[in-house]
Amino acid sequence: MDNSARDVPATSSAPLRMRSSSTRLILAQIAAIAVIVIGLLVWPALFPQEFYLHIAILVLLSIIGSVALHLVMRTGRLSLGQAAFCGLGAYTSTFLVMKVHAPFVMGFLGAIVVPGLLALAIGPVVLRLRGVYFALITFALGEVMQLLLLDAQPLTGGADGIFGIPPPAVFLNSPVAYYYFALIVTAACIGFVYALLSSQVGRALDAIGETDNLAEAAGIAASRFRVFAFVVAASMLGIEGSLFAHYLGYISPQVFGFNASLLYVAANVVGGSTSLVGPIIGSAFLVPLPEFLRGFVQYQQILYGAVLLIVVTIAPRGLVGAITGKMRLCFSRRKDGGDE
Amino acid sequence: MASSLSLVTQIAINGLALSAEYAMIALGFTLLFGILRIVNFAHGSLFMLGAMFTYEFCTVFHLPYFEALLLGALSVAALGLLLERIAYRPFYGRELQGIIATLGLAIMLQYAAVILWGQQPLSISPTPFPAVLHIAGASLPSGQLVIIVIATFLLLAFYYFTRFTKLGLALRVVAEDPEIAQAQGIHLNVVYVATFLTSVLLAALAGGLIGQQYTLTPSMGTDALIKAFIIVILGGLGSVPGSILGSVLLGLGTSTLDTLFGGNIAEVTWFVAIIVLLAVRPSGLLGRSHG
Amino acid sequence: MLNLVRTYRLLLATTVVVGLLVAPLAQASSKTAGPPPNAPTLPIGGVGPLSGGGGAWGLAVERGLQLAIDDVNSSGGLRVGGTVYRLKEVMYDDNYTGVGGATAATRLVTADGAKFIIGSIGSPPVLGMLPITQAHHVIVLSDGFASAILRKFGTYNFRVVPTTTEFAPPMAKWLREHYPAAKTVGFISPNDEIGQILVPEIVKAYQAQGFKVVFNENYARGTTDFTPLLTRMMEQKVDIFDLNSNAPGDAGLLVKQARQVGYKNLIVQTGGPGIGQVVKIAGPLANGFISYDNFDPNDVAAKHFVAEYHAKYQGVMDSYTPYMYTAAQILFEALRRANSLNANEVVSTIDHMDGYPTMFGPVQWTGQRVYGVKHQLATSFYIAKVIDGKVHVIAKI
């Protein structure tokens, strides 16, 4: 308290103090990121049992999809049918590898291209809709895709799906190896989206998301950017589908339905939809959640629903919003030059 | 084997029954969106609870069917008032969070029902309406006639309510423009609660009515919700005449397509149809374009 | 206003926290005075759909397994290789998906150390489980209908429920013998595994007996009003309407609505069994309905099991429960006889257990010709008919 009298006069010290508290904030964020990155790299050493690797892989793959949806949401559209692209990618990759006997790389590329083409074909039409209407039409698209996967039995194996899908390469047959493979691909996807959002394209996307009406007045450009985001997202979901299929070795239509699409939405809302970190945290939270509720067997689903409701009630801006809010509180108190 | 007339009559009767069921499910859903801008993912669960409560009053408390139906619907409405505080009110105006909240609620309600009633299909037996009527060579189970009659009655009552009562008029003004409504002295909260109650009551009544004709399981709400989605897309979100039109289209359409072409084709057709419709006319057949 | 909101949030949070604390108590398993207090625990895995598409079957696994475990624990535990073990069920939901089955199996095998698993029911979760259990040499007694489940993953895996492949041909033969005037057959089935994979098997069985299939349509899962499809079926002249493997609830509605629409001929179910449900749902309209049935309710062992079930659990017993119970019985007896927990030894023991008595009759392994491995349980079955509102067993096959 007494220090304040001996300090440099307020006007020149205030900027210094403010800068130091925001510096601390940034340092804290960097430290957090470093811990996470190191943790991810040594995860298999910390938790060697296959089960923990399995969950980690599922989280990583889910992150790809949530981040993809995030890109679409940034342009002001909420899609309830993203799982359709994931399923399309999974079946494309499987088909190319198992029926056409192409190498995995071709399957992987196919999983990128085919959903992307679909998004390119329907995007211009579908993205003209806004708000709830867009949500409903994407819901319908998701249902149609699932039905098609179910009905096209000669091609897709129908209700029983396709089993015996080989891993991308022989050395990727082990969970540890696949974990690092998924980690690399997921990191690449996140990096790509981050770079995109930080670039001029990203700023344009945000502008479109913010001011729907004004952007519409600007005309064609807005819809082109939206379609671009939609196509990129579809391709990313195709990547997730391909990695999913070749990890699990078995795919069937049940997994690519409305529930899967909702998981991406939940990850964004629960994690926070304003920043890229949101869906990442959202997926990391939601995917393992049922595992913690296992002990409750029959109550598992009720608790899952309760957690969704509670999190969205007490953290309306998502977990990211809550955490950064707390962090800002922690670090801005120092600004007053002493404790309360 | 059956004559053309009796086939057409049968298709028409089946379609009418289906339309009546769908109309009741869709009405509450579109009401909630039209006035409160809420996409209620738990609408199907409330429908299911209406059915379950009716079943409970019928088979455990041995009440006559109509009393059980009424009591069941009122119980769900009471539950709805409690749920509104917890899972809806905090999210007015916050669509995204509202979706997740109602979704979480739907999951909770469904699996609570699983714990209470199990997953095996239940039925209200002995059935309260065993008779089967025969009209022009086609058959109509009396239970379905009950559904048609009550659905029509409810729709007419609702129409009367919105045209000729103060609260009903207030509802319509709020649906048009909440600010003007408030300026005119209408208490928004009263309207909101009334709307919510109406929506829940309609869903629960639909559940109890449909439950007597078919089987009941905790997952029956999911299909009801999807039907509601389809209908409001067809008819236009927030439009009551639209959801009636949508119900009739879906009901008669399903009946015709299923009877003439079999189940598979019909299902995909519906989703493709609404995709095309949305692309061409986003606000549905009768909806107004919203900003 | 703000305080009210905060209060409700707090209330909700408290309720959930309390629920989380209280729920495990409600789940406390019955500790019987059987095995010695310091007996080591042997976990027996259970995987089944407690949520999602196949929801009712998960309880069949959970409860069937638990009843078998109770039998063992209450008579002193399981003695294997000089040690007496207390058995403990570890049950996981697989959500009726492949990834759910894979996650449940991975957790059971690599985190919980389970070497034996009962379940799952339904092809998607089982196909998800098997690559993992196969790789880890974990013994699985399951019920997935896809034939690949035994053909490709048959080494440590046994199918404990007879499938359409096993009972459809004898049933079709019985029908041919008892209904010589019938010529045509019609099917209505859901558009999933049942309609796509099982119905073609039944079609083949009927055709082998000289019947002509004139109607074979699917409906979307979740449909409850079948009158449009039934109307369509009535346009054909159908002598036998077969409900194949429709779930009991759907079968009941199909019978009821078929009669209401005016269908007068024979209704049969080559699948299920769900005859009890059909009677409940269709009431007097169920009279004359004929169905495949899996045990004779007058059989002593069956009666005992049903009584045991209802003493402990509420609600309707799913028809797969006795199969899961029997599967667990077979497993525990094999462990006793093999006197070891080694997977290969136990498999070999199970292979040689033909003749071991169960409530379905003596164990009989078949499947060498069809699947390449004799890991399909064959049991005798019954044909039941609804007469005057009651179920009567009219034949044994």
C-alpha cells in the first residue's frame, strides 16, 4: 500500500502496469499451451493402456470435426448435418482401399475430395438460407445421407456396414502409432484453420458472420466465402471419416447420424464458439465424458444430458469463455497495485 | 383384390388419421418457435411423457381412458412449468445455447423414462377402442377416429382461441412484433408462459392419444420430433395454417407413397422433397420470411 | 430476477451433485455370504446396448449375467486352478454402434483386465468388439446375427443364440407340412439388418419348401402405423404373412393392424420370439397367431429361472435374457472344468461341452459347415400358437 506513494507518478506507471498484467496473461497462456503440447506428446508414456490411447484417438478425430464446424459457424451458419460428410469420407476411403485396392493415400485423398465436391455442389444453394432454416435443411441432408448409406447395400454393406478395414500402413496397426498419426493430422488441421482464420480470408469470414445483412448487400463475394468455408469444412470432416474408418476397422451407418452431428455442435457450444480453442476444449470434454459416467450404467445417459444442460447454463459463453473470464479476473486485479 | 374405390378410400382414411396425429405433434412445436423463437428439442420427450403418464393412469391407477388422458396431459404441463424455469427461460434469445439445453433436457427425460418404464414397448390394454368401422370397403379403427375427432376439435379450439379471445389476440401480436405488443401494454411474460403451456399440453395430449392406438416406448419421442421438423419445414416455421398444411401433406403423402410404392422410396423422397422445397422457398409453403 | 436465476442454477447443480453421490449407493450389488472374504475378484465383462437402437437388449446381458454370477457367488465362488474367485460383473453400454462396442471392449480388456465377456447383442456392436477381443485372446459369448461374426472372428467367439439360418428352414418345413394349401408368403420388415440380411434367409427357406414370395417390403425404423404397407400387401393374395425378426412391439402392431385392415389368413413369426408381447398389444386380434418360441414355459429349469428373474428385477423380461444367462453358465462351467484361465484351454473346454444341461436342453455346438467353426449354439425350439388369448406350445423341433 505504501509503495504507491514512492512509485513513479500514476500517469506513466499505469501503462507499464497494464502492459505487465497483460504480459502475464499472455505468458500464462503460453505456459498452458506448452504444458498441453508436452502432455500430448508424452501421453502414451503416461497412460500406456490401450484404452487411454483409444479415447485419446477418438478425441483427436472428433476435434477435427468440431473445428470444421467452427469454421462454418464463423460465417454465421449452424449446420446440423456435418456427420454426413464424415460418413461420406469414411465410406469413400474404405471403398477405394478395399474394393478398388488403391493405396491408403488414394483413399485419404478421396475422403478429402468427394465430400468437398458434394459441399461445392449443394453449398451455393443451401447456404442462401439463414439461421434456423439452414439448420433444418442441413438436418434433412444429414438424414438423407444416412438413409442412402443404409439403403445402398451392395456398395456400403447396408445396416451391417463394412468390417475388416485395414490400417493405413502395417506399422500403424498399433494404437500408439495411430495415436501419433492422428495427432499429426489433427494438429495439421488445426494449424490450417488457425492460419486461415488469422489471414485476410479469416477476417472476411468473420465479417460475413457478424453482419449478415450488410454482407448480403455486398453480394456475390459473401456467398463465395461461405461456400469456401463450407467446402473446407466438408473436406476436413472427410479426413476425420477416413482416419476413423481405418482406425476402427469397421464402419456402419448408425455412427454417422444426427447424434454425431449434434456432438460437433455441442462441442462448439459447450467449449465456446467465439474462438478456435472452444471446439477443441469442447471435444476434449465431451468425448471422454461418458467414460467417467460408466459406473452409473443406467444413469449414464441422464447424467450426460444433465451435464450438457448445466454447462450451458452456468457457462453461457462456453468453457473457454468461463476460463478466459476467470484468467482475466485473476490478472486484472494486479492492475490496481495491491490486493483488495 | 380390393376394388379401386375401396383402395382409394383406404389410402384416404389412413392418410387422414396420420395427418391428424402429425398435426397435433407439429402444432405445439411451431407455436413455440413462432412466438418464443425456441427450437424445442425436448418436444418429442414431452410427447412421450404424455403417453407414458396416460399409460400410468390407465393401467396402474385404473382410470377410464379419457380421464387418464386429461390427467396425464395436465401432469406433464405441470412438469413443463418447472422445466421452463430451468431449461428454457435462461435461454430466451440465445438460440445456440437453447438448442444444447433442450437437447440435454431431452436426453435426461428420455432416459429417466427408461428407468421408470423400461425399454420394452408398452401398450394400453385392453384397448379402450376395440371396434373397427367399415366405410366403403375400407376399415377405420375407432381409436383412430377418436384421434381424428379430437385433433380437429383441438385445432378448431385453437383457431377460436387465437381469433376471439384477448389472450389469443395478444399471442398473435407478440408473434408479429414483440416490441409493438409491449408498447400496446401486453405483458410479454404472461404470453410467453401461456404459449409454453399450450405447446406442452398439445404435445402431451398428442402423446396420450396416439399412445392408445400404438405402442409406447421412451424412444417414441425421437420420431415425433423428426416428423415435427419435417412438417414445420414444409409448412413454414411459426405458421399454424402452415403446420396444418404440412401435416396433411405428410400424412396423405406417406399413406399414398407407402401404399403404392413401398416404404424405402417414401422415406428418402420426403427428405429430398423438403430439401428442394427449402432451397426454392425457404420459408416453407405458408411461412413468412423472417430476418 | 437475477437472484432467482442464480438460485435455480445452484439448485440444479446441487441436485446433480447429490445425484452423483447417491446413485452409486442405489447401484450397490448384493454381497452374498458365498466366497471367502479375501477371495480375489474375477471381473466378467458385459457389453450390451443400454441406449441407442437396440436399447432393450442391454438389460438382457446385464441381468442375465448378474443372475448367473449370483448363482456362483452364493454357492461359494468359482474355484479355478486352486483359487476361489468372487465373480464381479463389469457392464458397459455400447450404444448399439461399432465404436461403442470397440470402446467398451477396449476398456474391459485393457483397463479392467477382463478375460471373458458376455455380449453384445446385435451385429454392429459385436463387429466393433471382435477385432479387439480377438487380438487380445479374450473369450466372447455373443449374439450378432451377421454370419461373418463366426466366419471371420470365430476363434475365441461363440454365438449363443440360434439365428434365422438355424431355425428358419425347420419352421418352413413344419409350415409346409401343416398348411399344405398355403402357396404364397408376404414379408414386412424394418429397413435395417433384419430386412436386409435376415429376411433373405427366411425367403430362401420358404422357397426351398415350394412357397412363392409375393410381397417383401421394408418400413423405416420407428414407424408405428403400418396400415399403408398392409393395404399394399392386401392387394396381393397372401396366404402366410410372416413377421420374421420384427421386434416384439412392432410384431404386435403388425398383427393388430393387419387384422383391423381385414387380413384374414395366417400370421406367422419366424423369429422373435415376442409372442407374449403380441398377445398384450393385439389382444383378441392375436388369436391364431403362430410363432417361433425359445423355451417351454412349463420346463422346470425355465420356470425356476423366470422366478429368479422376477424376484430380483422389475419389468418385462427380454427374451434374450435366458440366453445370456445360459452363456454365462456355460462359461463358468468351462472355467471349472478347464481349471485354468488360459484362453486356449478354456476355448477347447467349451468346444467339448456338448451335452452339458441348460434350460434350453443339452449344449450342442454346430456350424462347421456354414461358418467353418463349431461355435454356434444349437438348441431345440418350439412352435407356439395363440388360442383364446393364451399361448400354447404346439410343437417341438
